Amino acid sequence: MVVPRKPDSDQREYRIITLPNKLTAVLCSDPETQSAAAALAVAAGQLQDSPEVQGLAHFLEHMLFLGNEKYPGESDFDSFCASSAGYSNAWTSMDRTVYHYVLAHDKLKDSLDRFSGFFSCPLFSEDLTDRELNAIESENNKNLQEDSRREFQLLRSTAKASHPLQRFGTGNIYSLKEVPAKNGTNTRQHLLDFYKQRYSANIMKLAVLGRDDLDTQEAWVREYFGGVPNSDLEPLHGTSHDGDPFDAGWKRVFRIVPVKERRKLVLFFPCPNTYDVYRTKPLRLVSHCIGHEGPGSLLSLLKEKGWATELGAGTGTQSTHFSIFEISVKLLEQGLPNYLEIISLVFQYLRVCFRKGSHGDRDRIRGEMEHIEEMNFRWVLRWMHAASRWCRVCLAAHSGDGLPRGFGARGDGSASPGSGCISQRMGVLGHLADVVLVYWFFGVGV
């Protein structure tokens, strides 16, 4: 059992436990909360989809809501949450799938009983498998006119042909039913195999929030989640840690005509995975410097020229094996024809910040950021929405030593970076000059 550090203003009580099946849970007792909430993240996602059944991880996410041996009703969990003044939802990313819900505070025990069945005894009934494929198809059709999803699929298509990033993560009837049928395989069998081979208690992190005291919550979690099977899998089991999705051929520019009106320039830089360095947050330093808006900043220059109104920088895509750093510039109409000069200014600014700047300047900026992060942690806003907060805790618990990133952000001495960590950050920054992919959004949508 671990008692994590918490903000000075937070009167709630926390506990981190690990069950005999190696499932880790973060428990929170808040006597004043009006809602209870829980979220579970499993380190399995789209990068594990088979080339023959693309979208399988997402399809599995849908199927877990459609009944289990304890509660076989196809809409039992959703109906229970809705009738208890709450809701449930889930999402699948490249390297994890997160299930979450919120409801009335007095329904927590019953909800955990129902929720645990997702991961201990799902049914995967054959008739619902066929029907849910139509829901996947509808979801994909809805996404076709969303600019952000179109852009992300284009980004995925630029990866090396052999890399799983290339695959179609959402899936549709063609990828999930017609392709397997042509190959003489069964979609439901693929579903069962994926669940057995990719889901395991040791790569699951659970977060629970309720009015009940920690001992009571712990007893419920041990009772209901102790039966989740453990296969001692690695996160993203079956994928390669060494498979870089990008190569030198990634240096390309795409001109996109969007659905909705937008003018934007986005630069993408491949970087190593930064999950293991969550205590030092190397790319946060990069984001801070590039996103600075004061005198002498890149944005101030672009505004002075009348080319842009906003600039943002940060890790847009993150996975267990790699990440993608993005610099996004919201352009004015007169900035569009000058996009090449804007790209040149971005690289000039990067050189000034990270190649010509002194270690002393970087240490000073890092120190300021560290103090700001510490104050933000100590005086975190208590009213953060329960489901949102616990989804974030679940995701954070997959990092590093298994402790949530939001708790004990500085922890022991190793969490306060010195000159060695500055060098580590510069190693990450070195990748910014290696390969770049550019999206150029041209004016009005069609």
C-alpha cells in the first residue's frame, strides 16, 4: 500500500494498492462529493491490431459494454449509470484503452460490481458482435467529415508501410468483417483471441472516487477486481520496442483543403517516448520556450508581420514506443502565401533557443517552470470534474514506477532535475532537426 503526496488544499484521502493479480488501483475518499466515479486503463490499443483485422482494439472496447456473465443484459451497465444520474464512456488510443463512468455517490459499490465484469467475464455474444459492427460503421461514417480525424489518418498513413501506426484504428465493416471473411477467418474469434492475448490484470490501472472510506473502497476493489485474469503481459504485448515508425522519407509537405474554414500550419517532429521521464518532463521545456508569447518570441514576430494570431507547441501524439511533437500556427489570410518563410523562422527560433542559448538560461527557465508546476500541484483546483480527473489518474498510473504523475510530482531528490537532466532534454531536442512533416491548411473548406 502506498499513500501518495497530495496538494496542500486537498482534504481528500488517497491510497494506492496492488492486488494479488497485480492490478494497481488508486483510491480516493471524499466525504463531500456528490458523485462517485471510476476509470480503468489497460495498456492495449490500436498498435496491436492485426493487419487483417484493423480496428479490433476499438471494436473490443465497444463489445465489453454489451454484457458479462454476472450481468448479461446488453445495455445493463449503461442503463444502470443513466438511472443513477450518471453516464459511461470509453476510448481507444494507440497504446491504451480507457473505460470510465460517473454516477450518484451511493451507487459506487453496485457499479464496481458491474464494471469489474467487463474485465473478468465478458460474454462477446455472437448476435451482438454482428450488430455492434454496424455501430462501428456508423461511428466511422460520422468521423469522415471531421477535420481533426482526417488529418490524423493522413499522419498515420505517412508512417513506414510495415509499422502498425499505418493501420486504420477506428475500423469499419470492411476492415472488421469483410476482410476477415475473405481470408476465411471469423471476426468473433479474432475478438476472443485479442482479449485473451492482450488484456491482463497486471497492465491495468484502476482509479476509484467515492464518499466511502478507503478501507471500504479497498475491500470492494479486492472483492470485485481480484478475479480479473493475470497473464503477466508487457504493455503493448506483441509490438516491437525498436520499431521506429518514421524514416527519412517522412520529410514531406502536405497541402490540405479542410472541410471547415481554417488556416493553419502544423509541423510534426518525431521524438522518443517520454513516458519514462515523466518526472522531468523534457518536452515541457520545449513547449514552454516555443509557446512563449512575450517580446522577442516567435509569435510576437509573426503577429508583427501580420501573418498569425496564435501559436501552440506540445506533444500531440504519444505512445509507449514513440511520440510526435507538434508546432501549430494559426494563420491570417496574408500569412498563407508566406508559409515557407514561417517554417524558416520556426527553425531559426529553435536554433536560438536550444543550440545557441546557454545552459544557464535553460536552467533558469527550467527552475521557473518547476516552481510554477509545484504551485499548480499544491493548489490544484478541487472542482475538477470527477470523471475527467480519474481518467487522468488512470493514464498517469501507467508511467514510470507506477505512481500517478499527478501525485508527488517532485517526490524524492531524483524528481528535481539538475544539469544531467538538461542534457537528457537536449538529447530529445536533437530529434527536432532530424525529420519533419508539415501540414498546410489552405483557407476555406469545401
